[in-house]
Amino acid sequence: MSDLARIRRLSRKMEYFTSILLLATPLLLAFIWLYLDSWIPMLADLPPEAIRLEALTPWTRLLGFLISMIPAAVMMYGLLQMRALFKQYQRGQIFTGQALLRLRKFAWTLLLSSALKPLI
């Protein structure tokens, strides 16, 4: 198998993987906010009586989900760039200006997503 054929095969797998991550990100965040009652005791290093879960109304949970989607949306944009890059690799377009631009955009989304991490 040639190098280009291996790159195309791996790129196809990575395209599928990034597509799954794009779909899973908002679904997982929604799941976490819907079932926060079971997650907080495991994640927080606090005694159970210190956490007032009844204060989390459905509107509070929705607001929490929307706020946590801000850094997630930035990361999803980066995943879109990577998926497009892998599609480009499948076409055999590896060392192009467009590939460099997509990598640069992905790097910026990583930086921005890291800066927005405290919102989660």
C-alpha cells in the first residue's frame, strides 16, 4: 500500500471520528446538565449536604448548558476545520495553503477554547 493510500485511509477514519465528536459534544453536555444531580457528588470534593441541588431549576440548568456550550462551540468549530482538513487529505491535497490555513484555525480554536475553559 502506498503512502498516499495510507494517508487517505487514515484520513477517512479521522473524518468519521471528528464527525462523531461533533455530534457527541452537545449531546454529552446536555446529558450532563440534565442529570447533574448524579454527577455533582462524584465531581465535587464537597460533602453532599454542602450542595443544594434543589437550587438548580430547569432554567438554571438550561442557562448552565448554554454557557458551557460557548467553549464547546469554539472547539466544535476547530473540529469542523479538522474534518475539512481530513477530507482534503483524502483527495490527496496534503501540502497546500488551504491545509495550512485549516491547521492555523484549529490552533487558534484550541487557544481560545482553553481561555474559555473556566466557563465550563
